[in-house]
Amino acid sequence: MGIVVVEICESNFINHLDLETIIETEYPEVAVIQNDCLSFCGMCARRPYAMVNGKRIFAKTPEECLELIRTRIKMELSLYK
């Protein structure tokens, strides 16, 4: 099975959700890493976002972003099957 890394910025709106617990419980092969900064300050201040294997995922709400993250994780994991 492959490894998927989800990176989130500590200052981002996505942190209204407990993303680490949610994602790592649903997908044991995924690691969620919280960083001080991902160097996307303009985006970080405007909307929830995360990086999934280096690809930016963003949406208008944390819940929408979580769904897009799940979709991207499934896509990434399918590459390792």
C-alpha cells in the first residue's frame, strides 16, 4: 500500500475540524502533518486548504475541503493498487 501525506497549516481555517483524527482514522495509510506554515499565506487567510502529496486542495468551507481531501486521497491510493 502506498503512503499519502496530507499537510495542513496551523493557522488555516481547516483546523476548525480535527482533520488529523478524522483522516488518520478513516485512512490508516495516510499521515496528516501540521506545519507552522506552508508558504501560501494569501490562500491561508482566505479559505480552508491542505496539501495532499504536494497538490493544493481548497474549498469555501472546511467541510467541503474535507470531502475534496478524501477524494484526492482515494485517487492517490488507487495509484498503489
